[in-house]
Amino acid sequence: MDRKRPIGWWVKQLDALLEQAVDSAVAGEGVTRRHWQVLHSLSTGAVPESELRSALADFPGDVDAVVAELVEWGWAERGADERIALTAEGLSGHDRIAVAVGAVRRHLADGLSAQEYERTILVLSRMVENVRRSLGNR
């Protein structure tokens, strides 16, 4: 392992590996990481479609296409008020998938104390804010 690589390399590697790990973990349900992100965003209740798009805007993928698939599968439904909600089947799917995603998250933190993990998140969030500020994006 080359510890002299720049932070950007490590961030890209981690993101690519997380994508692969989550996709692999949820593949048995016939879903992807994007499906998981939408399911998890809807797991606490109905959300206006525009808010769902905004919440997931930083992630690649077509939220509208994922929502359309979940609706087609009977896992989500559109209300008359333009809110998207999970059906009972969607909630059940979310709960099953959450177990698999939880395992990925546990593996991600293997060998790290809770304090090290929290510190890593703090450091990364500060780096993001530093770059945003330098670009004039607050």
C-alpha cells in the first residue's frame, strides 16, 4: 500500500470500492446503490419528489428513473400531492437491504475505533468545506 498517494486518490478509491461493495451486497435484491439511496431516503416517510432529487443531487444517477423503477416494482407510490412513499413491500425491501448495507458499513470501519471513525468524518468534512470556501461555494 502506497501511503504517499494524495488524498484525492484515496477518496476516489474509497468511493469506487464502496460503490462496488454496496452494489454487490444488494444485488440479491435486484437493486443498486442508487436504489438503496432512494429507498433509504424514503424509509422515514413520504417525501416530495423535488426534495428527494435535491437530497440525492450530489450522487450520480437518475433519481427519477430509480423512482420509476420502484413504482413499477410496487415498492413505491406517487401520491396526488407529488410525494413519493414506500409501500409495505418497499419498506420490507428496505429493511432486508439495510442488513446488507449495514454489513458493508461495518466492514468499512473494521480496525477503526469509534473515535477514529468520527475523526475521519470530521477531517473529511473540513476538507470539503475548505475546498468549497476556496471555490466560493458555501
